[in-house]
Amino acid sequence: RMPLAIVKKQVSDLPFNFKLDDSTAMSPQMKLSNFADVVVGARISKSGQATPTSGDFTGQSAPLKSSSSAVSLMIDSVQP
């Protein structure tokens, strides 16, 4: 699955509030407003790199409407 939008933060910023919208889109052709449903995910990278690696901590929401106004994520899994 390709990310539609990203917000990069440091672990020291947790917890934090953020807004995902068309301004955070990774590509002008893949705007969040083009999708009815999305999955919100988070990853704490051990290496600091964008590519997921073994040992990174992750969490993701169930599918939700892209118009949702509040989502709480639990980072509770480890990348195999």
C-alpha cells in the first residue's frame, strides 16, 4: 500500500495532534480528497529512514472515512 500523505515527527514529539489533508499529500495526483476511505498508520523508525525495516514500531487504524475528524492511534506492533 502506498502512503497518500505523511507527517514526519520525532519520538520526543509524542503524543501530538496533526491534520492530514491535501496539503500533506505525497503526490498532487493522489490527494486525500480523492479517496472516500483511508487507513491512518504510524511508524517509529529505528534507523530514521523512510523505508520500513525490521524492528520498527508501528500502529494503524481500521479503515475510516477520509472526512473523519479525530483518530487515536496506538503504536503497538513491531515490524517483522
